[in-house]
Amino acid sequence: MSAVAKAAALAPDAAGPIIMAMPKGRIMKECGPLLARAGIVPSPDLFDEDSRHLRFPTEDPALDVVRVRPFDVATFVAFGAAQIGICGADVLMEFDYPEIYAPLDLGIGACRISVAEPRATAGTDDPRTWSRIRVASKYPNVARRHYAARGVQAEVVHLNGAMEIAPTLGISRVIVDLVATGSTLKANGLLETEVIAHVTSRLIVNRTALKTQPEVIGAWIARFREALAAG
């Protein structure tokens, strides 16, 4: 099921609880202490990777949580299936939804979007002389904008995984991907040659929800702001 279809299926009742979209994986684990400081106590199976549930209640009857793929959080919030969410800045850069407002940098999930290429070819020519480049990435919009700003036409091969072997197998000259420690790049013979942007996770809200429920959404933003200050 696509992210948009899931968003429609889980769309909240206007009279029901606020829905917060959370990303699976590393960011979810890092969110635990922040949620606790914000007074949010979700159902324990939210943090159970084996749970097949998608929607989880919290001890606050006014808030439910949906757990989705990191790339889908922004879609759920943009389409109004969730009024608030926690999302990496990389996802916001890629989709650039006008329906989303990101009031708070939560300072978790720190990493970077970088360019990497095989050690054997890194530094062998000047990127400023390129007119075209083939790039493998799950961030096609970020990659195109990055190279377009330098007058380089990027042919982007859209991959969702195994990015690090793309140059070795001749799919692309370079990759644009999310990097945390750089260990996976090193293990596959790649060198990080340029940082496009440093990334952390943000609290995001649906702009329409903020306009139609300003007191409710504003109160949640305030709770997260206080939780950040308390950390």
C-alpha cells in the first residue's frame, strides 16, 4: 500500500484524538527520552519492531501515534492523516511539502546527506569541469538541486537501498546518500567527498491543522519545546 493510501486509510476523525506520525528505526529509539519529557507515554509495543500494529494509543486519550517508514512521515502529515510528526530534515528537503511547517529542531537523529564516490576515482578530476553526472540516490530532488546549482545536469538513478555498490557495478559515478558514521561507505570502498547538508529530526505540523486547531496544535508544540529545554 502506498504512503498516500495508508494516509487516507488512517485519516483521523476531526472529533477524535490528535495523530502523531513517528518514524520506524533509529529515530524512534532516540525519541524515547524526548517523548517522556513531553509527558507522552505510548503503548509499549510502539517500540517493538515485531509489532504489526500501525496505530498505537497513548496514556493521553487526546493523542494516538502511527508508526510508519521514515520517508512516509512527511506524507502522512502533509495529507492530514496526522496533524503532527517527527521527521528527518532530509525527508523535508526531498519532498518540500508546502503543507508542512517545521517549528522545532529536536536535535536527534544527527547525520548528513553527502556525496560519495569510489576511492579509486575520488579527486582524479575537478567536479567544477563536469557538465553531466550520473548519480544513484534515494534523494533524486536533493541530488538534482545540488548539481543544478553548479550548472551540472544530474542523471539520477533512483535506488532505495544498496546505494554503496552502485558505483562499483557501473550504475553511477557517485552516490548521494544519508551518512551517519561513514562505516558502510568505507566497507564498500567509497569516500565521502562532499557534505550537502547536516540533518537532524524536526517536529512537523500540518499547516491546515495549525490554522483550524491553533490552541490544540500550539499546545503540543509548546510541550515539545519545554521537553527540549528540560533536556
